[in-house]
Amino acid sequence: MAKKMKTIDGNTAAAHVAYAMSDAAAIYPITPSSGMGEMCDEWSANGLKNVFGQTMLVRQLQSEAGAAAAVHGNLAAGALTTTFTASQGLLLMIPNMYKMSGEVLPAVFHVTARAIAGHALSIFGDHQDIMAVRPTGFSLLASASVQEVMDLGLVTHLAAVEASVPFIHFFDGFRTSHEIQKVEMIDYDDMAKLVNWDAVKAFRARAVSPERPELRGTAQNPDIYFQGIEVANPYYQKIPAIVSQCMKKVENLTSSFPWVLPVKQLRRLSIT
């Protein structure tokens, strides 16, 4: 389609992509990420259809911990689900983040990186929250401008589905989330053409169902537990190549990534 330019902020760019690529969003407001959830809720109420031909199901929980639990439950039920958060809100999601990565579920969190309250509250830019969740098994992808939020936000959703691994897409709180720039919009029809629909079908086929009973959430001794951890390694080893391929897809659509790195170079980067 012809290029469409629009003047928006970073939160709007992230919400635009998240709405298109998600069945549901479980949210709890926290500065400076609240706008993303608010916009998705408004678009859903107005009947906007995403790439799956449906409105996004948006639910506000009673805390970020509840939002993370709802994301986890939705994913287990076969619904592609996202959330938006920052700072202490992200930290409250940590227990469920370990479960999502352990179960190789393609969650996507959009995070407006923000300082963590210590001796005092701060609502301004920092990467303390992102650094605090690096051990959870989520892959991390960062955007440095409003246009990158649009483009790399799409890469994140595409890669999460294809890799079957959870991702955090983060950008600076206020500095990028509320910065207003004229950017090239990506049309939902064009996004749909980039989706790996076979991967979406495979993800939905894994959903918990009374028609396919299976045992989940067991307790294991160290020897068996560690074998389960090791089984996930191939998923993570494929991430650099998958991210590079997804960047190439978006580059072909938008010409946004002349700086896409070769896979060998990506492997040397700390992206998880």
C-alpha cells in the first residue's frame, strides 16, 4: 500500500502494532505506559479489527501481578496476548515471566523503561526495570525513536510467534513514549502478510483443552527439572536468526533497517 505518514508519540506507535498482532491485552496502568492500554481499549470499544479479523479483548486487572497472570493464562489457552508496563509494575510480573519463558509461550510486553522507586519515587527514564528482568528468559528488543517503536514493535511480535519465546520490546519512558514525531504507519493488511500463519496455528494447537487432556505444572526433582530447562535451549539458539529474518521482512516492507546485522554478528550480541 502507499505510504501513510502520521504524527504520533511512541506509545501510540507501540499500541498500533500491539493491537494489530494480539488477540488480547491484560493491563494495569502505570506511568508512562498507561496510554498504550488506554488506546487499545478505546480502539476495541470502537470496533477496530486487527489482523485476525477481530477486536482485541482488553481487560484491566487489579495489579500488574494480576495482569501478568492473565497474560500467562491467555497464552496457555491459545490466545496471543500482550501487556504494557514499566518500573515496579514490570517487577511485579517477574514470577509469571519465568513461567511464560519456561513454557516457551510467545508473550510480548511493551515496556516504557523507567527508574525503579528506591529511596524515592521517580517516574523518569532509566533502564533499571529492564535490567532487573534479564534473568527471566524473555528476549529483549529496544527501540530508540518513535519510528523504531513502530517497526521493531512489529518485529518483536513476529519473532515471538515464530520463535515461540516471550519478548520484551522496550523504549525510554517519556523520552520516546511521549515524544511526538511524524512516522510512516504500517497498515494492518501489510502486517498480516508478514505473519507466519503456520506458527500461529501451531501455537493455538498447543492450547489447554478438555478435548486434549495433558499434565502441566508438575513438581520435579533437580535431575528431571534440569533436563526440562535444557529442552528449551534450541528455542533460544534460533532467536538471532529469527529476529534477523523478521527484521528483513519489515525492511522489505518499509526500508527501515539498512543496519540489519548478519546472523553471525547478531549471535555475538546479548539479546536474551
